[in-house]
Amino acid sequence: MRYKIKNLTLLVLLMLFWGMGKGYAIDVTLTIDEHVTAPAGLNAAERNLAQILTEINRAQRAHAILELGGLKMDEFAKKSLASIWAVTPFVVDDEEIVERCWVFKNGTMMVSHIPLIMKPEGETFGLGNYQEAVVEFDRNGRITDFRFAISPQIGESMQHCGVEEVEKTSIIRRALEKFRTAYCQKDINTIDAMFSEDAVIITGKVVSTQPSKDIQVKSYKVEYTKQTKEQYIRNLKKAFARNKWIDVKFSDIGENGEIGGCAGITRSKVDPTKFGVRLRQTWKSQNYSDEGYLFLLWEFPENGKDPIIHVRTWQPEWVGGTRQKPDNDISTLGGFDL
């Protein structure tokens, strides 16, 4: 009996040593913002992300295909990852991943900046081998998307922090004027037409928590809601109906924007038809007012068709009396793969 136990212990130690030597296993820790309630699926998201990153390392180092069958991913995410893998395999750059997790009001989650090293066989990859991944989860922690991101430094490497072509800048400004005017006129049809059917809308709202036994002072946090175009338009119709008048103003928030500097217009180096526009927005209406940072990801087709919006994000400028800076994770082209 003692002999069998000794052999079993040796076998376990050898297996652990073999696994550590291969360096497959990835440990994942997801952090959330202070005062944000941890979603029920956060721990599952950590486990599921760790499993898929570990599988990525295993497959690459074994020169094998990804085995996704038993992993907690929906079919869209599996196809997305498989498509990326078909172009070139890659490995996870760190054995321990600690990343901020965006938590949306409906419980879904998003993690950016997963470090990856591309490992093409016998050739170089684009402008460099380093990439970052964006991973999204449903409220249960199941992975719903896996895609590459472009860093803000690459995605926004524009001279003079704007668009060089004067004509393109004028088109963008006209589109913004039309966009602003539509809100002021409560023209829901024009706004509807300016958004793409698959548009993503992310909106932040400041909420407060009352003092308790554990926390003696009132605290504030930003609660983010992710909406589809259909949901956003439906809610906007209700806001228009509640208010007799709405006054929306845009001002620049780029470099020295408060004194008329950079307009915060950036062009994607990945897709030249895509532009990021980041502005400071002031919203005043009969029943509600706020100030915050607006980011719009526009497509300006080369064929002269009307520009459309693929992403709209809004963040409050003030949280509990403290002025916030724009969050580059949701207010730059780099935050949306461009």
C-alpha cells in the first residue's frame, strides 16, 4: 500500500512539473471599479477566460487546432476566435492576467487589453507581433465575443490630433451639426437614420449609495448601460415626449479644446472610412440636464453616401463633485478595434 501511495504521489508531482514546464496554464483576475457591485457571473468569467487562454497557449505550442467544444463560449465567439486563429496563431503573453472588467447594467461584462503575441509560421504579422484582445461575456460569465483591439496610441496616431484633409473635416463637422440639430428639434427619424442597424450605445449614469453601518458617507459610482439601436431609439422617443424642449451643445475636449484647440477628430489607420469624434456634450431639457463626454464612431463612405454612426458612448463629467477625465477604453478608436 505504501509503495502504491508513493508511486501515486510521484506521478502527481511529475504531472504538475510537466504542466508548469509547458507554461500552458493562465491565471486570470478581473477587477471592477470601486463601489461597483460584483456581478454574479464575474467568477465564472474569470474561470472561462482562464480556460480559453490556457487552451490558446496549448494549441499554439503544440501546433494543434483549438479545441473549443467544451469551453463556455457561444457559437458567435467560437467562430470569431476560430477566424482569427485561421489567419495566424498566437500565445498569451503573461501567465497571470489582471485586468479591469467593464460591468454593464444588465450584468454583461467586457475586458480589454488581453496581451497576445502573434506567432505566424514563417512570416511577419502586420506592423508588429504584439496585439491585444477584447473579450465580452454574458451575465453568466459565458464568453460571447473574442476580437482584436487596436491600442489608442496606434488607432489615434494623427498629426495635429485631427484629420489632415480639410474637406473630410468639414464633412464631419456638418454631420455633427446635423446630429446636434436633430436632438434639439426632437427629430427622431433623422437620428434613427444616422445610426447603423448594428450600432452599439453605451451610456453612463451617476448613482449614489446611502450611508450604512459599513460605509459612513454617501458614495457615488457610474453605472453603464449597453443598448442596441432599437432600445436607444425607443428610450429616446420617451425622453422627447417627456420634454417640451431639448438643448444639446457640443464643445471640443481635445488638446486645449476648452480654448479652441484640437477638435478630437481621429482617423482609423485600419479602416480609413472610420473616424472617432470625441466631444464635450451639454444637455439641457425641461426635466433633465447633464454634462459629459460624448464619443461617436462614424463611417464616412468613400462613395459619398451619408455618414453613419456605429458606436455612441457617453460618460458623465462629474461624479460626486469630482471632475472625471474621458475614459480611453470607451472614448477612442482604440477601444473599438480601430
